[in-house]
Amino acid sequence: MRHIVIASIAGLGLSVTSCYSDIHFEDLMPEPMPVINAVASTDTVVLASISRTYDEAEEVHDLYVKDADVELNVNNGEFIEKMSAVEFDTVSNTRVPIHVIAYKSSYRPKVGDRLEITATTPYGVAKASDRVPEPVLIQGVETSFNYKVVPGITFEGNTIVSYYDKECDVTFHVRFHDPAGEKNYYLVNVVSADEGFYGYSYYIDYVDQVFSMQNQDITDIGSDGIRNEWGWTFSDETIDGLDYSLELRASGFSVKENQRKYKAVIRLYSVSEDYYKYLRSVLRDEQRENSSVGDIGILEPVRIFSNVDGGTGIFGAYSMEETLVDFKIENNEN
């Protein structure tokens, strides 16, 4: 906010005085700086969004930088190419198309590559780099089921009718081996592979002890536990070198009269340390906003991690392994 009126009142007994001051922040606002947002993996060529920072009160019409000079280098500064600007439409959470300008290379990263992006823009020069980590294989996935009876209500006209329904919670036990003697960082999520629903994320409760042990600063901010639909991070600080079975729980499957078969894809991302720090700060900010006290100004804002020199944003890298899981919800009468 550029213009704030501050009221100050001081009282002594029945005598109250007040004064008002206009404070102008125009000269205190920082100049726009470049923003780099990019994620590198072995799945595709390198893409980068180049934009700029802006004032909250500003009406933004030119957020993306169309005329940046963007270079891609690999490993020991080996020049690969100038990245070219491309325009396309993407879809937001509200299903409204958003026009996006990105910079595209023809280079597809390899495991172990250290990539560097340098963007020269009208707002300054920004630089960021990251290394593509080794993937960690999923050795297998087992499922276990917990059937339960849950209460519900419906309406018949203006009359509330109570009923009981049967639901099932599915726990996925994801087995993998963490490489010993090195720092490893992960993100895991579960998506549907059912026909017509492929790629839709499951809403997951991250019930494994690695999540609760490593996220006490997140779970103590008034949230209802560690759960979301797009994934969660963890590191190997407590499981270094171990064969480990990670527990993820999907709740609320309705138990129908007939048996129902489902397909899910478990994805285990090996992420770089910088990308882990960024994702963890985003998750912490999300939990804060969704907590009972975070969105009313009681908790301090979360600082989102950035590894961009001369600007802000993130350049992250990952490798991903996935496996398909078939499971069946039965009409269990027990």
C-alpha cells in the first residue's frame, strides 16, 4: 500500500488527544526486479518463465518479460544456446485460460547435469542454477484397507434424514531404498489412473512418521495435520541408507454394493536441495493460510525460498520414478 493514514490516540484520565499523519511510501518501494521460475528434469526440455516483481496495489498488465535475453549453460559453464520465447495458454484453478510467455530450449537435461539460466532483462540481470539428482527406484507398493461406518444426513423435502454409510480408507505402503552417505530429498504424491480421471490427484493424509517428525514447525501452526492433494516433501535425515516403507493414506472411498477396482500411480520425486527448500516453504505457507489462526494475522508470514541471484524466484530440478497400483474396494460386511 503506497498511501496509509495512521491514527494515533493517547489518553490520560478524561483528556484525549489525537493526531493524524500522512505517510507516503512511493520513494521507499523497491524497483521491479527480474523473476526466474523454472524446473528442470530428464522428462522434457528446459522451460523458464521470466517475469518481474510488482507492487501489490499495481494493476499488472505486463508481468511477463517478452524481450529478455536468456542463456542456458550446463556443468562448467558450457554454453548450450539462447532460449527462445514461446507463447501459449494454460488453465488456472478456475478453468480460465491464462496467456503465458515462456523461454524454451532444445536441450533435454541428463541426470547429474548442473544447469544455469542467465536472464538479461530491462529490470536487471538474474541468474540461477541447480543440479538434476539421481532418481530413487520404487521397489514395490502394498495396500491395506480400513472399512468403517460413517454418519451422514440427507433431506426429504424439509425433513432431515439421518443415515449411515460405509467407507474405506486405503493405505499405500511405498517401499524404496535410500542411498547411504548422501543427502537426499523427496516429494511424493498419488494420482488416479482410472479411465476418465487419469492425472487427478488423490487427497492424501501423510501419516508416516517421517512427515510428523520433520514438519513439527508446520503442524504446530494450527492446521489439521499434514494432508493435501498435490504432494509433500521429506528428506532422508532419519532414514539414511535404509530400506523404507512410506505410508500414505487416501480416505473416504465409498463402499458400493458391487466390488470396485481402482488404479493409482505413486510418484516418488528425487528433488534437489534448493527445490526441496522452496517446496517446503510453499507447503508451510499453504498450511499457515489454511490454519485457524494463520489467515487472521496472528502468525508471521512465511518467507518463500529463492535461489535466484539478482532477482527472485526458483530454479529447481528433479528426477521422478512412478509405479502403477491396482486395488479393489469390497463390500465388506464385517
